[in-house]
Amino acid sequence: LRRIEKEGLVEYVPKFGVVVKKISVEDAEEIYQIRKSLDILATINAMKIMSTQEFSQMENLLEETKRANEAEEVDKVIQYFSDFNMMIYQYSRMPRLESIVRKLREYLMRFRDISLSGENRRRKALNEHCQIFKMMKNQEYDKISDVIEEHLDYSKSFVIQEMVRVQEGGKESHGRS
């Protein structure tokens, strides 16, 4: 608890205990900006050095994700999306970058469930992951950054829109901000 308190994920409230801190829209903006840069770096490095077997493993994961999505196994789909992202970091062979992302993961997990809650968003995210994979496999260095930015910008806008909707709903139902 002390470690995650230092990271700003929880706070100690006297006479109450430890509570999870809310993430503001500004926090989300910052986190997505960081993630965008790190994802691009990891993806470009991974695509340069991935083996045929690693590309096959990634393709198999995407096929499993498609099957889970068609079966409406939302928890599996969300886990597979997370696995896909971590696979890129692992295949980038940049252990310090992977370590940095692990620290961000606690924030990102809050967003992941929000950004993948709707069926249309999951389908779009799956298509984007397939597009990222295809570009990685085809070594399309000139296009991959734009696709990752678009993917994360869309996710960010979806998350922020949902955060604002929840905040506004909370104001209406509680009569306070």
C-alpha cells in the first residue's frame, strides 16, 4: 500500500483508511501521451527483431481474440488485448522499457475495462490490433506510428468521454460535484 500510495494510486484518509484515488481527465491525457510514445518505441523495436515464431504466436493470439469476441467472452477479449500489448513489449527486448510500462499498467488497467466495454469498441480495437500486427509483419515502418497514434487517440477519447459521462451522472444523481 505504501508503494502504490507513493505512486499516487491510493491515498490515506485519516479515520477512514486507504482509498483508491480517482483519475482526472488531465491524468488520462498525460497517461495516454506517455503510453503512445512508449508503444511506438516498443512496436518499432519489436518489429525489427521478432522471429517467425514470435509473429506466429502473436497471430495465434489475435485468432483466439477473434474467437473470444465472437463468443462474447468479454473478459477473455480484454485479457487477450492486454496480452497482445505485453507481447509487443516483451518482443521489443527492452527490459527497462518493459519495467516502466509495468508501473503504468496499474493506471492503464483502469482505462482498459472502460475503453473495451462496448461491443463496437472491442471490434474496432481488434481490427486495429490486426492492422498493427500486419504492419509489423510487413515491416511498414513509415505507417506504424500513425496507426498506433490513431488507435490510442481513439481509445483515449472513448475513455475521456466515458469519464465525463460518469462524472456528470454523479453530479446529477448526488447533486454535487
